[in-house]
Amino acid sequence: MNLKNPKLLETRSFINGRFINANDNKTFSVTNPYDGKTIAEVADCGQSETLGAIKEAQEAYRSWKKLTGTERGQILRRWYDLQMENIDDLATILTCEQGKPLVESKGEIGYGASFVEWFAEEARRVYGDTIPGHQRDKRIIVIKQPIGVVAAITPWNFPNAMITRKVAPALAAGCCVIIKPAELTPLSANALAVLAKEAGFPPGVFNVINSSTPEVIGRELTSNSIVKKLSFTGSTEVGKILLKQSADTVKKVSLELGGNAPFIVFDDADLDKAVEGAVAAKYRNAGQTCVCANRFFVQDEVYDKFVQKFSKAVRAQKVGSGLSEEVTIGPMIEEKAILFVEELVANAVERGAEVITGGRRIGDVPSLFYQPTVLTNVNKNMMVFDQEIFGPVAPIFKFKDEDEVISLANDTPYGLAAYFYGKDHSRIWRVAEELEYGMIGINTGMISTTVAPFGGIKESGFGREGSKYGMDDYLEIKYMCWDIGNG
Ligand code: SIN
């Protein structure tokens, strides 16, 4: 890997301000999904290192919470500056361990850093409240305080931004953090730790534990009563396990889980804009984001035209190594992921779907490249209707009217993101209000931004990240009722 700053390629975990090997010196391999080659051997920590990190974080919390918001914000701001100064290297590390095209990796580093910048500013705006007393001699004051030690368990699809989106508000609020990055992509997390150390976070405030046995680390983080809050991004299946495990210590939990996003095109939509939005919403990160469009619903009058324009745009995508400049779609993350996509497409085809373009793995196993795919003649009885695809496959359903499409779109336990295109203003309001999702893209396929609350409803989870709401998940509300004695 060619880096301007080679020390960013750190393989050890980061606890109490020091980079450490595993207690038993065990390591695990990190591979490049492009060619399957090992790019690093990373320290493989376990329960005892996790316990150590929790205790150090508890100790560090005693003084970190006492700093002013401005003081914490200054360190966060330095961390932000360092991320932007090292954007090229951070993007290279990300592409090498995750596979996404370099331009997307740079986008992710900028997006990730923007949460640090935002919460560096928000750190000094943790306002309380005064409430008119309920009796003449009573005064009521509300303050907000950091929740304490926070565990962040983060996914492989955004190895940088899902860390900063959780950790920046936690640190700004005065919490200390223990990050457990996905075992497929630990290097981006370690690079963030290198820069966190350089930015000047006191020892114990920011910790990263890498492990090839996530369930062991997860069990400690969820069952330990010192940890007061868990924030998790990942599958609904794992989220439910972590939620159950957190119950005994009654932890505050935020979950950003799976999605099954509808992408609706009404007959009055600007079709060219809809196609552009559809490609962005579907094929970003090879279809591996929780907010990727999963099911396309196109009104019957414009169906054929949309399919033709969309398929043309999909055929123009360039699949290959994320390090090549012209590439727009990289490899999938691992064999398991590509096998699942193959199963979904086979199931659809068996039940009558037509493959308009794509439909196959590129090359033979162990290649992790899958052709960007468009399926028509699809219906509700296929797995592509109710499973989160998490790959570059777009099934396009046909619908007749608004009632039908709302009911199809909401016919899922998930409720993360939804998208629709159309011009009729009354319908836009109606549809936006009827869709049971936490985030709605209206005439746009790109909704992720620091300044808006990211999160879902139903089995897509709860809690919000980013925006003015993002700090709330790391704060407790305390109210003081004061008897002034002479009312
Ligand atoms: C995710 O897939 O979990 C996050 C996607 C985003 O922030 O856009």
C-alpha cells in the first residue's frame, strides 16, 4: 500500500493512549477484497483486553467530563483537521480493505470528518432548560450530562464514517468511547486512532479493540455495567442479539440496522433525474449500504421507458479495482455476500424474473465482482421483495396507483430510508407522510448528510445520528427541583 504517511497503517489495538498487541500475541489477517491478498496482520484481542479498555475508559471519564465543551471541541477540531490533511492516505487504506472506488472512499473520509467538525462545534451547545415552577416556592432547572462510557460497534461498509458519526457526538458530550470495528475492516479504525492520539485526546478517552471474535467482545461490552450506552450499526439480526444482551444492565442503546428501501417513480417524474438518482441510490458501494434502494416501483405508464433508460445507465458502470480512477463499482466484501446475491437472483429467475442486464458473477470463485444487475417481471413472492439485497441488483416492480404502491412500500418490517420521484405537490406531501420510514428522499437518491438526523423506525432500529439531534443519544437529562423557601 502506497501511503504518504506510513504510520497510518497501524495493526495494533489502541487502549489507554497506547497501541498494544493482543495479550497472547495472536493476530488475524485483513485481506483486500479486490484480489484476496493479505494486506495486514492485526492484533486479535479478546475479553481481557476489552475489560482493560472499559476500566481505562471509566477512569478517563472522571476528568474528560469535567472539561468545558469548548475544550473538548478544540481537540475534536484538531482531529478533524488531521483527517482532512490525511484524506488521501485514509481513502487508500479504506479502498484496500473494503474495496469501494477511491472516489467513494474520499467521499466517505470527508463525510466522516464532517461529523467530527459538526460535533466539535456542538460540544459547547449542550443547553439545558428552566421550567416555570409548579408551586410558588419551587424553581425547576434541567441540565444535560454525559452518559458515561460508550461502546460503539461499527460495520465494514463504512469503516470510517460509522465510527466518527457515533464517536464524535459521544466525545463532544463528555463520554469516553470503546470502538469495536468490523473484523473485515479494522485498518481504517486504527488510522483514526493514530490521528486521535496526535490530536491530543487524553489516554483512555478513545479506545479501539480489534478482534476476530466479535461475539466475545460484544458480550463483554453489552454485559458490563460500566458501559452505559451501546451504539451499533449493522444487521437487524445482530442488533436484536445486542439489544437482548444489553437488557440486564439496562443500557441506553441506539441501533442503526438493516433496510429494505423502496424507490418509487410516479408517472409525472422527471425520468432522467429519476434514473440518475436510482443509479446513485442503488450502486453506491456496490449496493452495500443500509440506505441503498432495494425495491424499485415504477408506475405502469412510464415503466418501459424507465427500464430502458435505467438499464442503459447501469450498463455504463465500470466494475473493477477501487484504485483505478475510472471504476464506479468495486468488488463485494466477501464470498458469503456474493453467494447471497447469487441466491436472490436465482430465486427471482426461477420464479419468472427477466434479467435485463447483468445477473452473474464476473470471473470465477474467488472473484468477488458481481455484474450490476437489473431484473424485471418481479413480484412479491420473490426473495428480492423482502430480503435486504446488499449487492448491485435492482428488481423493478410495476404498480398502478398511489394506494397500491404505498401498501407495497410499507409491506416490510424495515423502516430506514425510502425514495420517490414525482412532481404533484399534494401527492408529494401525502406519500412522504404515509411512508413508514425514518428518512425520505424526494426527487433525490442521496440523503446522507451531517446536518440531518440519520436513523430508522420499525426493525431498522432507533436513535438518530448527526444533526442537532445526534448528541441526545449520549446525554442524560437531569432535573433539579429547588425549594427556595419563601414562596
Ligand atoms: C449505512 O449504510 O449504514 C450508512 C449509509 C450512509 O450513511 O449513507
